[in-house]
Amino acid sequence: MLFDTHCHLDAAAFDPDRDAVWARAHRAGVEWLVNPAYDLPSCRRAIDLAGQHAHIYAAVGIHPNDCATFDSDLPALRALIGQPKVVAIGEIGLDYYWDKTAPAQQAAAFVAQLALAREFNLPVIVHCRDAYDDTLALLETHAQGLRVVLHAFAGRMEHAERALAQGWHIGIGGPVTYRKAENLREVAGAIPFEQLLLETDSPYLPPHPHRGRRNEPAHITLVAESVSQVRGVSFSRVADATTAAAMTFFGL
Ligand SMILES: [Zn+2]
């Protein structure tokens, strides 16, 4: 059984066939799914979706690209944290690729949400793009003792090692299957199983050979397959270990 720890099943891309997508994931062995959010409307959609399916859970948070109105969003966000099936804060972090909000503003929203995670004793799903050094520095200062996953990890081995040394988790998704992703496969082979989470980030980041199309949670089997090859262990060993790690991480 597999756990897709990061899937935007609430996305409009799934409006035509969401139930069929989830049924297909189920047939592929995906038993659990966490739907993260990026702004207040997606927080509410994630909570709604989780309310409809036994094994779908929600994460709530304001993404760095959507944090321009963070201060005015904060009271509503805080109120959503107590909703049923909210199991994490996310996705939050830093994104220097899309320059929609100033780095200082992103950092302020990130730090404020790390404090929320501590207050509510919830794990944190971290989005990081082109900002690993600053993200890790903020986490090392403000996330000591928290459960943290660096989702869709795309950093270097030294970044992975810094996160692992803190006991944090690393999320591996579709890019691990890409032909040129030798560095990422090396990271995926080095993460202790207890700190390794699998994800699809659907509808984004489709694994090979689905690149250029909509990703979906059933494709997590290709991620697990790639990780099993890198580590030289069976598919079921990867599935069991990463599902167990995810259950512990999300407190399920
Ligand atoms: Zn995401």
C-alpha cells in the first residue's frame, strides 16, 4: 500500500474526473493521500475533499507565491487548522523562482506558519524552489523539534544531509524517474527509510513516461519503482517503509 503525501487532488485539472482519478489510484495501491493547500480557497477545498473520502487528509497553509495578503489571511487560516482531518501545515516555504512576492515577505509568512505548526503540534510541508540555503537556515532557526518534510526535493546532497541531520523528512516525487536526475536518485538512495516520503505533486511533476501530461496519484507507483531500483530493494519494501514513515509523520 502506498501513501501519496503531496497531491493537489482539489485542483481544477481534476474537476472532470476526480472520483475516477481517486478510484484509479486506489486500484494502483494508493491507500492514503494528503492534499496540501496554497491559499485560503485551496485550504477550504482540501478540507472539503478530505471530508468526502476516508483516507484523504488536508494540509492548510499559504504558499510563498500567494503570501502577499498573509497578514489579513492569518485569522481565517488559524480558524481552519482546527477543522477535521487537517493533519499538517502546508505548503509553506520560499520560492525565488517565481518572483511574485519579496523574499522578506515570504520569510515572514514562512516563520509565522512554523509558529502555528508548533502551537498546534502539526507537521510542516515545505515548498522550496531555488532557495535551499535560505530555507534551511530559517528551518534550523525556527523549526527545531518540529516534524518537517522538504517536499518535491530538488536540492543537492548537502542540503539533504542538513535536513536529515535534524531528523526531518524528504519528499521524493516524479523527477526521480527523469533520465538526467542522477543527483536526485543518489539522494533518494541515501535517505533513511524512516525519513523518506513518496509523493506525486499531482497534477504537476509527472514521472517518466508521462511528462507533459497531467500527473495523477496512481503514478506514484513509478516513483516507488524508481526508488526500489536505486536502493536495490523490492517494490513492496519501499511501499511498506514509506507508508509507515508517512503515517508516523502525519500522526495517523
Ligand atoms: Zn504542491
